[in-house]
Amino acid sequence: MWTLEAIAGRCQPLEIDCLDNLTGRQELMAVPSGTRTVKQQIADQLRNEIFDGTRPPGGKLPTEAELMESFGVARNTARDALGLLVNEGLIESRRPHGYFIRDRKRMTYRPQDDLQPPSPDAQKDVFITEQSRAGRDPHQTIDVAIVAPPVVVRDRLKLEADELAVVRRRVRYLEGEPFYINDSYYPLEIVKDTPIMAPLDIPEGANQALANRGFVQVRAVDEIFFRMPSPDEVTRLDLTAGTPIALHIITGYGPDDLPIRCVYNVLPGDRHVITFDRPGLPLPSEDQ
């Protein structure tokens, strides 16, 4: 049983430092006990047990009364400690049954699938089709607008300061939860009168719609950044405090190296696994 005396006596309560990229578990770094409030130390202990597998997804956490007894604290302190984990998205309250560890199924995100053509019989875009086949429940919202693009997009598309772009803003959902943002920018002049201009699914995919217009994407540059989300991203993805995001920017080019699209994919860190499938070394020939 953990008590306040036991916590204080350890003098090195545990705090999350970084994520082990192989196991998904957390590496831990000791910090002086004086830097953490009692509710934070209780939350630290429970968080560590969640990350190291002691408390598995879907499991029930101790009740407020049990935490009060185990740690020798008041009910408000126990409730506040659990509230910290609720705000982090690690646990959820199911009244009157108690607090449970969230059992979120992560989405596998493969950057190399960006140019994957849809199947010939596809009635929806690749995201909807592939996630449905995986047994998920996908849907997306689509908004299309003609805009003066942000500078980072304008520079990648090599647009002049007064040139406009078309943006297809999408939020993609699984089981009713917003999973990631997919905002695609195109030079206005090359997508006029194409399906890209309509706020609807494009079964053949936007890349094929561009190709049908004579703009075939032959290569792409991928950039991946990690940061905290902007206020707009927090709102669109319903992010809890402290959730980092991965930003995957794709710039697509035509045969003459003309940039024809720039895509912003915003991936919450608690909802995705980014997977790369890369070729290995060639097998030696028989005469070697």
C-alpha cells in the first residue's frame, strides 16, 4: 500500500520522460519529490502503472475511496489525481461504475501509401475504403475553399504572393472520434472544373483527378515534424491538454518538377502508429 510517507520516503517519484519506440512503453526519469504536488505524485504512480502494463487497457482504476485509503489523502485530492489522467486522455469516467483505462485502437498511418491507387470498384476514397476493410467505422467531413494560402504552403507550391489556392479541409474520424486532419492545397489554376472543387468524396482519388487534367504526380517530398498543436488543431481534433501531434507535409510534383499539391496531415500522438515499409538490400546474384 502506498502512503504519503512512502511516497515522500522514496524521494524519487517517477515521471514520464520519453516513449520507447519499440515497445510503446515509457522510459522513466526520477525527479525530486518536492517538485510534485500530492495529486501529481498519485497521478504519476497510476500513469506509470498504465504505461508499464501493470494496469492494462480497459482495466478499472481504484475508486476515490480506495485511493484515499491507500495514499492517506482527502477525497478532493484523490479526485483531482484521477482528473489529471482524464484530462490527459488516459482514463475515462463511467459513472456510476468508476474510472477505466481507455482502450483506444490506434490507426496505422503509412506515409508510403499516399500515392496508392484506389481499387477499381471503390465507391469512396482510399481512407474510407481501407478503414472499412479493416473493420473500423470511418467517416470524414469535407470543406472546400479558395484561399490565400499560408506562406509555408505558398513557398512549397511556388506561388506568387497574389496567387490563390484551393484547399480541401478534411477531418477524418474513426468510431466517431476525430483521428486526423487532412488539408490539401492546390494551385487554383490547375484544379478549376475538377472534382477537387466539390466538397465530396473523390472515389478515384485527388491524384487521379489531377492526372485526368494532365498533371501527373511523379514524385513527392515528405516532411515530418513533431510539435504541440495549434488552438485550431486542438478544436478540430478535440485534443486533451498535453497531446503532441506529428505534422506530415507532402509536396507533390509533376514531370517538369512543377509542384501541384501540398498536403498537411495532422496526427495526434495518442491515436497513431506511423509505419514505414522500406525495401532491404538486394539479394546477391548467383555469380557472386
